[in-house]
Amino acid sequence: MPSNERIGVNSADTLSITLEMAIEMALRNNNDIDSSRNDSQITDLRLDGARGVYDPLITSDNYYERATTPTASAIGGAVNGAVTQTRFFNSAGVSGFTPAAGGSYSVLFNSSRTTTSNTNSFLNPQYPSSMTFNYTQPLMRDRKFDGNRRSIEIAKRNRSISDAQLRIKAIDVISGVESAYWDLTFALRNLQVQTDTLKQAKEQLESNKRLVAKGVLAPIEIVAANAQISTFEQTVFLAQENVTRAENSLKTLLLPDRASPEWVRPLTPVTPVSRRSPDVTLDVAVQQAMKNRPEVDQWAVTEEINKIDERYFRDQKKPQIDLYGIYTTAGLAGTETPAAISPTTGLSRVPSNLVGGYFNSLETYSNRIIRLFGSGSRYRCRGATERLRQISARIGLRPNRSAICVRRLSKGSRQRSEMRCRLYVRRMPGFCQPPLPGSPQRSCTRVNRDNSEAEQPHSTLFSSDRPICWEHAGESYRPKLI
């Protein structure tokens, strides 16, 4: 009998395995499954990367420079024929894209410390600073669908395709494991059949030898039996080779590499073979396949990606029209130099708010920003104040007019008007009609009206439409309503 031992396999340590155990080990350890799983994770990271375009980008720039410029003119403020300037510069900014409408924004802050040997400089060192706000809004192209949103949508679809590919690979691996499992089962049973056949052939040889010894059979039958035994031994060796090949194929699907301890152990399938055929019609099988196969979903997602590209390139046919807005504010401060003092007046030619250090530079434009954002409240307060002033002006309008009118009247004109009015009333007693323009009574009316309004600021005497009667009261004439 040929030996049951195989090269590279420890026959004494057999591993009994069911079909479910084989599938579980394959899904956990199969290299193709791991590769597909890694591809799925890569697509998730690419989707996160596509969405990261909307994360704010923070930038910073810092450097030091020193420059010496030859100057031949005294106006340039050169010392020994050159002007030396040193600068510590730093900037910080944030920029990015808006998820909606395809806009972009940026905020940049710059500040520096500058020293110079220029004798004409009013501030040395200087601390200039600035801040810039920028926003760009597309109006036609890239407003509804731009490149960033296209990348995100395609990344989402690619993740779906990667998941479908992972399912396809899992289906292929499971199918391969089942095939290899049953191939190993068939190879082991075939080896058992060939071994039993070889055993029967040897028993037949012994029987032939006994019959030849008794003269029943010819000696040639012993030679034929030996030839048959040699053929069956070769068949057993081929069956053992098939078992080894089937076992290695199954181990390749189940184990991660040859270094696994299960690789040297022979596998023995223990799942019973079911001879029951599936009871399903062809139409139902095709319908279930179209519903559950990942390849169908994969091609559907590929069609969606093509539609996304069509939408994007259709949008790119539009003209490029953008709305661009920028707001910049700057500040300056520094240490006052002797050149800033006027030789004629002895006063500084530098505004007081520019004299100071670095934080004074920030204050010059931070106040502008505060005024910018607080303009609404300030204008509302100003409007309320103006309305209050208008109401106060209406209340005090009449006495103010009276006071001004009285101050403008000279003493002589007042006496002449009163005299003419007194003579006119004496000539026409009981006159109760409004005075005519240019008449003495009109002059007296203006004088007494000014006096009355000055003494009674809130009187409504002359706003009435009733006729006026003039009566004598001491040295003056006052109007009387009828």
C-alpha cells in the first residue's frame, strides 16, 4: 500500500473544517478581500479630502529684511550717501470656499516694524499694519455647480462603486471557497476509492496465486494481477496529488500566508453533501440576480457619474461673470523724530493718534472696524436725536421768531409805528376789521403781535381765522378776537 503521508503536511494533526468555518476564515484572512476593503477605505478618505476643500486655509508669513539704497540727493534723507532700512514683517490670513453658490473669501492681516536712517522721516521706528477682507461671488459660471461640488459628488459615487466592488470580491471569494471545499471533498473520496481498489487488487493477486498452485489457473494470471496492482498504485499516487492540490487551493483562500500554523495541517471537510437541487424557476432566478447582483448597481452609479460630468461641463459653457468685493483698512504708528517738529511753529506735524507703539497702530484701524459694524446703531441713535430736535424746534419756533423780531426793531421805529396806530384808531373808533397792508394799523399790529408773542410764546392768537378788533390799553394797542 502506498503511504498516506504527504510532503509538507503533518498527517497526525488533522484539522476538521466545515463549510461555514471555511467561509468565515476566507472573509477574515483572504488577501483579495483585504485589498478590496482597503480600496473602500481609500474612497472614504478621498471623499473626506474632497469635502476638505471647504475647510479654512490658515497661512502665515514671517521674515526679516535689511536693504541699503544709495542716494545722491539730500532730499532723500541719506546719511553718508545711502539710506538703510530694516523691517520685521509678519502676516496671517485665512481663506477658503463657501459650500453654497461657489463663492470664495479671504482675510489677510499684515504688520511690520520698520526702522530707517532717512533723516526726513517723521516716525522712526514705524509700525504699519493693514487688514484686507475679500469675497468673490460667481454670478453665472460655477454658481450652481462648480468644480469643488463636482469632485464631492463624484467621490460619493466612487465610494458606492468601491462598496459594490467589495461585495463582488466577497461573492467571488465565497464562491471560490465553496468550489475548493467541495473539490477537496471529492479528491479525498476519490483517494479513498482508489485505495480500496488497490487493496482489492492485492487480494485478487493472493487468490490467483493459490489457484495457480492448485492448478486451477495458469501462471499468466499472476503476471496480469501484478500489472493491475501497479496500475492501481499509480492511480492512488495521482489521487494523492489531486488531494494535495485541492487542499492547497483551499488553504490559499482561507489563510493569509504560508507562515500560518494551519498550512502544515491536513484539512478534513466534515460538512455533509446535500443532493437536493434548488427549486427555482429561470425567471425568478434572473429577477433575483438583477436585483441583488452588485454589478448592476455599479453600472447604475457609473451612469450617475456621467450625468454629473454632463451637468458640470454644461455649466462651464456659461460666461464667467463674478461679483468681487474688497475692504481694506490700514493703521500706522511710530516714534516721533526731530524732523516732525515744524521749524516755524515749534509744533509736531504728526497727528497725536499716530504717535505710539505697535498697539497704537492696531487701534487706528480697529476703531474704523468698530465704526463700520456700529454704524447701524449709531445712525439709529442719530435719527432719534434729530427727531427730538425737530419736535423741540417746532415748540420753540414762535417765541424764537418773536424774540428775533423784537430785537430787530429799533426804538425809533417802534415809537413811530405806535404813534401812527394811535392816530388812526382815534380817527376811526370801533374799527373791527383786519388792518390793510401798508396801513398804520398794520404797523401797530406787527408791533403788538411781536410783543404779545414774546410775552406769550405758546399763544395761538394769530393762528385763528376770527376777525381782529383793536382796543386801547394804556400806551399801547392790543388786538382782540371778536
